[in-house]
Amino acid sequence: MAIKRALISVSDKTGIVEFARELSKLGVEIISTGGTHSLLQQNEIPVVGISEVTGFPEILDGRVKTLHPVVHSGLLAIRDSKEHQEQMEKLGLGYIDMVVVNLYPFAATIAKPNVSYEDAIENIDIGGPTMLRSAAKNHAFVTVIVDAADYAGVLEEIRAEGDTTFETRKRLTAKVFRHTASYDSLIADYMSKQVGDIYPEKLTVTYEKIQELRYGENPHQNAAVYRKPLAAAGNITTAEQLHGKELSYNNINDANAALQIVKEFSEPAVVAVKHMNPCGVGIGSTIDEAYQKAYEADPTSIFGGIVVANRTIGTATAQRLNEIFLEIVIAPDFTDEALDILKKKKNLRLLKLGEEAFGAERKAEPLLTTVEGGVLVQDSDVHQIAEADLKVVTDRAPTAEELKQLLFGWKVVKHVKSNAIVLAKDDMTIGVGAGQMNRVGAARIAIEQAGEKSKGGVLASDAFFPMGDTLELAAQAGITAVIQPGGSIKDEESIQVANAHGIAMVMTGVRHFKH
């Protein structure tokens, strides 16, 4: 069957004039509405107004124009059904063989600062999704296009055969239903937030594919990376890659983990991550000083790792970074001189986040974790602790310097896989124990890594001590102060051990499990 008649009504008019002109040259009659109709007329493309087809005016400020039996009969009629043919002929109805529609810009509308509720509702498309669904349901006979990227391929098939293939129509139909499902998901999410339904009875989420990845965690696993349609700037999915080879699945995971840690700090900070855990974190008066501390925290593990800075990287830091093998360096920006230095390594990935990535107040967002057969949803952990929130539970209170290091360690341990222990001193991590089945094991790893540096250091634990054994280890290593959530039935035992060794201990009342 040949395509003889197309209905075109698009909000995003990218490429539509050229596409419609080629359809017209191929003898396709074009029906259109509103702004699209005017645009095609201005470009001297023959076009028929929707009201000429339906015999009914566009009414209610354009809310009703294609919601008409003449339109949907033309889309839904089964072409090889004798009964449908007879009804169409009896009623004087014409077939519509192609629909080209994209929808009102709902996502762009609600992304505007201070958008009004009324404006958001007005940008919910009704006629567009209805035509798309009608055409897609009848894709055995109707070609439906929702993406300008498909214009060229469709034209090529029409030029060759006068129609599109069934396989093409089926592929385009799948895209249409993905598109309308995504559109409805955004509307459902917006409306749920308007009425305060944080965890509604039906959860619909939508993401846009950025790219397919070479593989997942391992070479035998397929993978891709997607972005939220309304993702704010300053995250890994919106970063600008300035240099280096394509990011991998593990790169993206690790880079995101590093970014979440560095966002805890307002002062110049650098975080090095390996396998989703920090191997070095440092703060300083300059980003170069912060990097040097992050490097010295664990010069072995940083090799092949990912480094994130919360300040622009300049020449001095770039020279230091260039001395070792790294997978990725991420920063708000790079000076031209720094880029020249870092680009000497062809495979080093450089990501620019922009200044907006840092400094803004962090808000909890839904965090989704898939499990077999379902998904877990929780708020992201953006809880902050201030000095005033701490409760001193030992005979000795921490000194001002100890307190500073305790708060530093607490910011880091929050992002270490549980069970987690972090040792800190001189504004840097000196030992990290991650992901152990018991807290003593995590402490042993952190203390062994720190070595002699543990003397005079502080310890941060992501959860309470179920007994005093971890504190005994800390005392043997020369730790002078501890921060932990508290809340164990054996808190008193830990307090007694701390007092026996002259260790200052504070409790936060908040834990930071991270599995």
C-alpha cells in the first residue's frame, strides 16, 4: 500500500519543513494543525488544515482539533477489512496513512524556575498522544513518527517502495509507546509531587539513553547509561567529557561515588576512589594541597583510580596528577595549561562538571536499587552533622583540632561501604576499612593501612559499637578521639573503654549504613 495522506502536527519543528517538502514531492497529501500548518504554508508547502478535513473548527484555544471521528477513523480503519472499507466509503471518510507528531513540551515547561501549576497543566498534550496511540495500534497499515531522527529513513523507504516496511512500522510503534509512556510518567510524577504522594501505589520512572556502553561490570554483561529527563546540572550524566576514551560502566559508578563524597565539603577538597570506596580524601587551603593529601593518604590504591576535585584544576595540580596512572579526573573546570598537561595521556578521561555542581544545598532524591523481581526506593542520604549536634559521652571532651578531624572523618565514613571505619588526621584520611562483615575487621584494615600515622589520629564509625573491642584496637593504635552514632545496648561498655584509655568520644545519634 502506498502512503497517500499524512497528518503532521509537531511542537518540536526540527527538520519538519524539509521532511514535509519531500513528502509533498512524493505525492503525499499533508494535513496539519495550528503552528505547524502555518509554518508549512509560509514555506510554500501544500497543506490542508485540519478543519477542512473534519468540517469542524479548532476550538477551546486549540484544545480540541484532532479529537474527531474523521481523524481517528482514518487512522484506525483496518485496510483489508471489507466491513471497515464499506463503513469508510458509506460515511465518506478518508484514510490517513502516516502520522508525524511530537508532544507539547511538558518536561521543558516544568523545568522552568517557578513554573505555575496552571502553565504545567496547559502543557499536558491530549490530542497528540491520542493520535499516536491510534496510529501505533494500527501500525499494520499506518506509519507513525515521533522522532525527527527517523525522517530520513522513512523517506528513503517511501522513495524506494512507496511505503514503509512492516518491520519499520513495528520499530517506530515501539518507539511511540516508549515515548508516550515516558511522557505520562513525567506527568504522573509531577502530579504525585503536587499532592504529596511520595511513595504512590504505582511507581513509574523514565530515563533517556545517553549511550550504550562497551560492557557492564564484566565483559560478558551488556550495559547502557541513562539520564533523568529533568536531571539537574553538576552530575556525572551531565558532565562534559573534554578528553580520553569512552567511559565504562565501572568508571561511571566510581565517578559518581567520588562526586558524592566531594560534595560534602565546602573547602577545597579532593577525593580518590577505587571500586566505589574512597582510598584517599584530603582538604586544604588550595586544591593542590588537597590533592597532595588525598594522594598521600594511600599512594598505592590511588593508582588506576578516579580523582574528583571541587575547584578548578590548575597547572601545579595537573603536573602532580600526570605523575601517576589515573582512569578519570573530574573537576568544575580546568585551566588551559592544565588541559595541555593532562591531555598528553591519550586515554585519561577528563570530565568538566561546571561550578554549579558544587555549593548548592543538597536535597534528598529518590534512590532506586533493583532487587530480583522488584525495586527498593529510599531517600538519598544527604544528612549533615554540625558540631552542635554532637554529644560528648566521655570524661574528656575532644579538643578543637580533634573535633575538626572527627567531623571530617564523619563526612567520609558516610560514603564507605558498611561496615566502615575511617581514620583521619591533618585534614586527610589515613586509613579506610570498608565493607567488612564485622566492625573489628574494618578497624583492623584501617589501622594497618595507617600504620604509625594512626598515633594522634581520630576514628569515625558509620554505626555503633556492639562491644568495646573496636575501641581497644583504637587505643592500641594511638587513636585519641572517636565519633560514632551511639544507640547500642552496650554503649556504656564502649564509653568505659574510651575513658580507660583517655579517648574522647562523641555520638551523633545518626548512622550511615551504606550497602
